[in-house]
Amino acid sequence: MRQTITVEISEDGSDVRIAVEGVKGRGCLAATLALERALGLSASGKGRKLTDEYLAVPAVNVESVKG
Amino acid sequence: MSHVVTETVLIKSLPDLKSAAAALGLVFVEGQTSFRWYGRFVGDTTPDSDPATWGMCDHAIRLSSNRGYEIGVVKVEGGYRLRYDAWCGGYGLEDVAGVKLSRLKSEYSAQVATKQLRREGYSVARKIVNGKLRLVAVKG
């Protein structure tokens, strides 16, 4: 199955959004987490749901889109 | 004047920071322990860090012309932060690295994400959409 990950970085570099398509369930989460780790992001403690947008720290937003 | 600011993005990969600097035509100077700025705090701003430490760094980034102010790459817990004197745009620095180092930070994120995605077997294309840098990674 074709898998697509789109990473959009704002002009000022402070906002990163990650969209995952064609990667199901845990694979979707794993792909997102790997990018988060690489980018030095961490979840805000609000919990992580595949379809939820959540705030990451420091100063970066991450949006995980359903697989 | 002195307007040293510390950027909030945590730099975790020096190789990717070097790649980002090179992509913008900036020069990364490994092991340079001071960076060029006004040189003394004149009390005209509210400092975001101890002015006594301004100008100190572990590495530095400068313009290829070696003019203007420089960016200090300062080691902190878990990585590095970028610090520079923003007065008058750092005398040419912001023209290349962006206001508040936006272009450098954006390029750094792109370098990190591209490397990670390629490591996972994706082919990565990049384009600019509405001023935002977009990476599209595909496999399968």
C-alpha cells in the first residue's frame, strides 16, 4: 500500500505539521513519533490520539492526521 | 545596541544544523567559543538570559562574507539553542537567516525530517506552498 507522509513547516520554522496517509494504526503513530523525536518535539502531556491536534513543546505544534 | 535573543527551538542534531546553514549559504564554524554581537549590554531591553553570558557559545554560524553579527550555538541540556544580536537585523544576518532566524530554523527542521524519512525508506520531494515548506514523502 502506498504510504505518504507530509511534513509542513511554517515560514518562521516554529510550527510543524505532520500528516500521515496509508499507514494504519500503530504504524501511523510510530511514523509520527519517529519524526517527533528526530525534530526534538515532545507531546504536551495532553495525551496523544491519532486524529487529535495537540500542542508540542517547545514552541512547535504537531498535528497527527489519521492513518 | 544590544538585543540578544535566544531562540526557543531546541537543536538536537548538529550535522543537520550544519546542513541547514550550508543550504542557506551560511558558514558553520565548529568550536568557535564566542560570537560577534554589540559586545556589551546597555540596559535597553529586558534580557532573556544573563547578559554576562552573551557572546559565549560552543559553535558559531556566520555570513559567508564574514561581516555582520554572528549566531552563537549554545549547548544546553538536551541539545543546543541559537543566540544572536538582532539589532539592525544583525547587520545582514537576518537577510539570510531570516527574522528571528526563521529561515534557518525552517531549513533545520526540513533537514531533520528529510533525513529521518529517507532512513525509513521514503523518497522525499520538497516544495513551497503559501510560504510554507512542504515535504512530501512516499513509499510503496
